[in-house]
Amino acid sequence: MQEPRRAKKKTKATSMDIAHRAGVSQATVSRVLRGSPLVNAETRKRVEEAVRELNYKVDRHASSLRTQRAGTLALLLFEDPTPDDSHINPFFLSMLGSITRACAKHGHDLLVSFQQLSDDWHADYEDSMKADGLILLGYGDYIAYESKLAHLVAQGTHFVRWGAVLQGQPGISIGCDNAAGGALVGRHLIARGRRKVAFLGDASTHFPEFFARYCGCDGALREAGLRMNPALQVDADSSEQSGYDAARTLIARGHAFDAIFAASDLIAIGAIRALTEHGLRVPDDVAIVGFDGTPMARFSNPPLTTVVQDTSGAGELLVASLLRLVRDEPAESVTLMPTLEVRASSGG
Amino acid sequence: MQEPRRAKKKTKATSMDIAHRAGVSQATVSRVLRGSPLVNAETRKRVEEAVRELNYKVDRHASSLRTQRAGTLALLLFEDPTPDDSHINPFFLSMLGSITRACAKHGHDLLVSFQQLSDDWHADYEDSMKADGLILLGYGDYIAYESKLAHLVAQGTHFVRWGAVLQGQPGISIGCDNAAGGALVGRHLIARGRRKVAFLGDASTHFPEFFARYCGCDGALREAGLRMNPALQVDADSSEQSGYDAARTLIARGHAFDAIFAASDLIAIGAIRALTEHGLRVPDDVAIVGFDGTPMARFSNPPLTTVVQDTSGAGELLVASLLRLVRDEPAESVTLMPTLEVRASSGG
DNA sequence: CTGAAAGCGCTTACAG
DNA sequence: CTGAAAGCGCTTACAG
């Protein structure tokens, strides 16, 4: 007899209970639940009824132990530059949303974990059978990052990452066409009559996403006989504070500029704050364009023109590609086209 | 012979492999890995070495099947009013961050799932042994919600929820002391010389969090011989658009007001936009205070005074309480004290 | 179309 | 302190 100290959960039904109730073997119950065609329609109906009556759910661990499939993916979210709580880049949170939805659509569960880029990664999700594969999300110094990717490949880990798609890169990546995005910005600013475009964000091979945005914008300027001026580039990582600091540095240098291309929306919003404090008007004195298409771009003052990344498409593609890898099917890196959303910060 | 079509993952090591290598029984390997004291120090060392050499990880499914513990919690995030992708309330995303961290700290994994409040919930995470318990996050019509909570209790599901802590409520809740937060706002506005305080947000038992904020503010006004004027209350759910619409409605009503207490930061930011469009200055003509303490409050223009909820404390408490329930230990509902962060939108 | 049986990789009484 | 053995709840060849 169980001690009824508190409302005890009644013991969970097993496939044995279902079998008994439906008058079939336990193997047949399993066949029905896995959707095997090898079951008589009548039998199937009896089993399904028993399943409903007892509110039976297949035990995930028993099933996974037998099939050697977890039915789960793991999302590793890197948050290196801003280790302070709750200050995750909102762009990655949009990605998290779309990845979660894509997982559900593909009938998989999603484990979420935050990682320091510097840490040993929880790549052991797969070794412990907790997940069939990994989705890596978050930027950081790519040079350090790449060797870890190579390590994952060497271990045979199934993974996809979000980020710059580069030649000869280990593993497969899904990323925004950052150069195309940068070109959209360059052409837009030129069409608005701007000539001296500053860039806030690291622009080196250590941060290939930002670098490609820079180069794309430069390419568009060159089409118009202009070019980016390295004296108007200031390093910044993707945070409001960093954007604020970078804009102040830019102003302090004393070179003239009439537009800022910020490598991310957060940087742009920090830059607007710095410019406003300094008595510069946006967009009258300086046009500003961000990158990412985060919700806050719409609410900033003035509303921010931004390059919108296709987060829904990205989530779906990340999940679908990873599931292909898990099934040992071929998959390849893909680049997604961004779009420009014009708002008041660049003259509307 | 395996077909070497592509780099095959070498077969995963099992505890048997470790046992063989360390020259002990498989049972002893298991004891070492579970930290049993019933192992000789020498033996332990040999086993640990073999574990390291073969990069062995305990198989989660085998372990969980045996122990009947998943070692995993599930987070159900409701997003009813705004089903459009990527527009999740940033406050909940902060919560997600802190919950993730708290889970890691307590040695548990976290499954994340988005749910429609109207749907059948994925309460079956526990029935299928995928998770030991549920964390419920997200507001919505509480009246509809409460019956679902009662249902979960009746089923013996282990869960905690974030939200208003009410008398006689089913299950346990962790929530902000919304009335105290409202009182902070009321006293602050009075101290700034404001007298006619409008409220943007539903204020009924259907939305007990907003309602308590309203009542708390009203209580503070009464201490000063004033009170909230129902004619200055406009319904709104927690979105920028809804805040914008509500502020326009408020203005259209034509009653004088010199302050707005917005039930959330998103509502406040929408309200600022509406006021600005209408030629009203913040804070000179109207002081505005939000609620939540989201990152965007700092970046809004003007920066938004807001009631900061303790998301780190909340995440930790949610996880710790749920784990107590899972272990059949007593746990109870708790209310967390918020703080007021004063910025320029209320006169600084 | 169905059942009996083996086995996935652990954990933990039980016996020594 | 250690090993042999049972068993967690499934899935899937195998035999009929």
C-alpha cells in the first residue's frame, strides 16, 4: 500500500497496460504508436482507444534507449562580450524563437543552454545521447571559434551554426548574406545624398559578419566612385554601450561624416544617443542605419532604418539542415538574403 | 566492416568498455560515476582515468529509464496576444535567460517550448518522462488560465508558474509584488508634483498582475489624499502598438492628465510615441513610468523610469521551488520585491 | 497481420 | 568494498 501523504500521482501507464486493455501483445501497441503499416485497422482502433483512455504517452527514455535517437536538438547560445544577465542580443532571441518553432514543426524537442565562448562547450550533449545534434548561435572572435568547429567535425558531432559562410570552413553554416546587406545600406545612403559614411563595428577577419557588412557597403560606394574611409571606422561589439562609446570616439577624431552604418541595431541605438548628446541631429546632420531588424529598431527615436535578417527562414533552415546531417543526408551551407527596412533615421 | 562513406562517428563507449579497461565490474563503474561512497579510492582513480581516456559520458536515456528521473525541466512560454514571430515580450526573454542559468546551476537541462495560451498545453512532457516538472511563463486571461492550473494539480503534475500570487490559487506561483511596485510608482509621481495619473493596461481580475499594479498606485495616491480616476484608465495588453493605441484613446477622451503609469515597458514606449506625435512633451507635459525593467527602457527616448522586476531572483526561485516539488518536499508561493529605476521620462 | 523474445545501457538491491 | 543479476519500458528482427 502506498502512503497517501499527499496527492500521489497515479502510477504511469505503460505499453503493457495498453496491451492488456486492448487485448493485444505489447509489440502490437508499439507498432500502432510508431505508425507501422503492419497493423490491422480494427486492431489499431482498439489500441488507440486504450491509449486515450489511460492517457498513455510513450516513455521517451525507453524509446530513445532502444532506437538510439534522442528526438531532441540542443541550442548552444554563446554570449561572450556581455556576460551580464539578461543582456543577450535581442537578435539572437528572435532566432531562438524561430528555432523553437522550427523544432516543434519537425517533431523535435529543444534543449537550450547558454555558453561562454571561452568555455569548454557542452558538445557532450550528443555523447550523452541528450541530443541528436547541436545548433550553435552567437558571434565572437571567429579565429578562436574556428578551431573549436574543426574539433567538433573531427569528433563526428552533428552540428550547424549560424554565422558567416566562408570558404573552406569546418562544418556547415547558415548565415545572412552580410555583403549584400552592406551593399543595400551603401546604395541607400548614396541615394539619400550621403557621401562620408562612417562604420561602427569591428571590421576584420576576427568578426567576419561585420567585416562582410563593411566590405559590402564599400563595394556599393565604389560603384558610385566613392569608398569607405578607414579613418571613419571605429571598433565596437554588439551592445548599446559599445555603440555609444564608438560614436563618441568617432566624433572626437574630428573627421567629417554625414552617415553612420552601424554593424548592429544595438550599436546604432547607442550611436544615436551619443550623437544626440553632442547636439547632432539624426537624420539631418547624420543619417544612421543599423543591422539585424530587431523589434527595438522600430521603437527607437527616431525609428531606425535597418537591414532585416530573415530569422524565420534561418530557424527553419538551421533545423532542417541539422536533421539532414543527423540522418546522414547531405547538407550544405546556405546564405540568406536580407532586406532593407527604411525608417526616419536615414531620412525616411 | 563498416562502410566508410563518410567520416563515421566511432561507436560510443559504454560503461562496459570502461569496466573492461579499468579491470572492474560494470557496476563499479556506475558507482564511481554516481559518486557512491562505496568505492575504494584506488579503484575510483582507475575508473576515472578510463572515463577520461575514452571520453565516456553516461547515457542519459539508460540512466533515466532506470532511475525514473529525467534530470530535465521544461519551460512553457505562453505568447497569446502577439502570435507574430519574434515579438515575444522582452521581459520574458530576460526570465528565460535567468531560468536557463538557474537550471544549469542546479545540474538540470532545460527544454523550451512556446505555447498558445488557448492550446492544449504540452503538459505531457512529464507523462512521457521528458521532464521532471514544468515552469509556466507568460500572462494572459487569468480566468481561463486558472482552470488549466487546477487541471494540472489534479493530474499531479509538478509545476511552478510565474505570475500573480493570489489566495487559494491552484499550485504554487512565484511573482512580483505588483501592488508594492504600483505603490512605488504612485509615491514617485506624487513626489514629482503630479496629481492626475492615468493608467494604461487592463485592470481587472482577468489580468491580476496589471490589476495589482493599478491598486498599488491607487493606494499610494490615497495616502496623499488623491486617487486614481477610472476615466483615465485605458485597457491595453503588453505591446508597443497596444500602448500607442491606448494613449491615443486617452488623449481623445479629453480629460486632463499629467502622468501615465503604463502597466509594462512596451506599453510605455508606445505611449511615448503617441504623446510625442500629439505634440505633448515627456516629461514636461506628461510624466511616464513603465513596469518590468526591460533593457529597452534604458534606450528609449527619453529614457524610461520603470519598476524593475528581479528576474535573476525569479529564475533561481522558480527552479529551486520546482525541484523541491519534484523531490516531494514542501514549497510555497513567494512574492519578490521590485525596485524603481528613475530616469528622465518622469522628470529624472 | 501478430506474438515471443532479445536487447538498448544503465542503477541498485542482494550476496559475499 | 565489489560482482552477478534483475529490470527500467520500449523497438524490431524473427517466426508464424
